[in-house]
Amino acid sequence: MQDNIEAPLAVSHTLALPGEATPFGLIKKLLFVSLAAAIILASTILVFSASVETPGNVGYQKAMLALINRQFPEAISSFAKLQTSYPAMSDKITLPYAEALLGHADNLRKNDPKQAIVLLRKALQLDPRSVRAHFQLGLVLTSQKDYVAAIESYQKAIALNPKFPDTFFNLGFVYAVSKNYAKAEEMYDQAIALKPDYLDEALFNLAIIQDKQNKKEQSLANLKKALTVNPKNQSVQNYLKKTQGVSAE
């Protein structure tokens, strides 16, 4: 029976593995900051390009306008046509094309994860250094229980940005459900060292993993730390009572 390990952090809410009610993470902020920056950039380019008569300019404006309006399928279609018809524009459209693919993949993540994976892999072909694309791909692969591929995606995200705690947190979850508890403990330690907004949740998961490895004293200490951070964390309270009850027997 699987312990109540908190679910991986998602872009807009937590993934249902096993429950919905877990904390929001920094990836939510990262997504909207990134998308806002892309929209500002797109608006600037759109104004500038409107006065420049070049081959493909009308199609480019159409694609960028669709991206600004979050009409991701339309933007993807327009960028794909530009890529085919005007190869010389490839450098210009690469990043906004990838943004459109990421936005559409996020919208499909829950209802059509297989298509979301296709879109994310395409985005990574365009922008292999996109931390967000690697992170989102790891998230969807985790939901599909493709843990080997999810680990690979999260590791790539970490290589590109080792200061982002959500990736370590989610990778810890994948190792935990794969029963690689030593690696899970290592990942949760890394997440905690980066002091995320959801520190109590990371400490709770670490405590569970340590308990599974029979590190009772360390587990108990981290449960108490988690309650110090957030005295209202019901999951920690319940697990601590269970742990102390077993110890008393």
C-alpha cells in the first residue's frame, strides 16, 4: 500500500497522485512570468513587423496574434506553415513556436496526455534548453507512469537549472513510487536545501521516505520540522500521530 506521498507539483495545480489537495509550487509563477514575457515580446515584434514588408510577414503577424491571444492551435498551425513556406524565418519563429506548443500541451495535459507529450517533444526539438518543456514533459510522463522517461526529463531540467526546487521535488516522487528510496531521499534533500514555498510538504515526503528506510529518528525529526513550518498541515499531524503511536507500542 502506497503511503500518502504528496503529488508532484504541476503548472496550475497538483497532479492527482494520489490526491488533488497539495501545495502550489514555483512552476506556476515560472509559467506565467515566461508566458507574460513572451506576450510582451510578441506584441513588440508585432508592432515593428507590421511596418516591414517581407515575405511571410502577414502569416507571421497572424501567428503572433494567435499566440498573444492564447489561441495555441491556431498559432501552431500558422508557425508550421511559415516554417515550411519560409525556411529563412526559422530563427525568428523558433521561440514563439515553442511557446505555442507548450501552451497547447498544458491545456491538453489532463484530457489528452499522449498528444501533450507529442507537442512537448516538438517544443524541445525547437528549443532543447527549455527548462519548462523538460519539466512539463516529466510531469505528463509521470501521470502516464512512464517513470524511466520522466526521470530523464527531470534530470535534463535540473542540468539546465539546478536552482529550481520543484524539479527535485517531483523527481523525488518518481523515485519514491519506483521504490528507489535512497534516490528519493536525495532529491527531497535537494528540494529542501532550496527552501521552496512548500517546505512543509517536502519535509513530510522526506520523512515518509526515511521511515520506509527505517530511519525512524530522522523521520520523526523532519515531521516535527514540517509542523514547525506549517502547524496546520493535517497530513503531517496524522502521520506523526501514527508514527508516535507505533513507537509507543
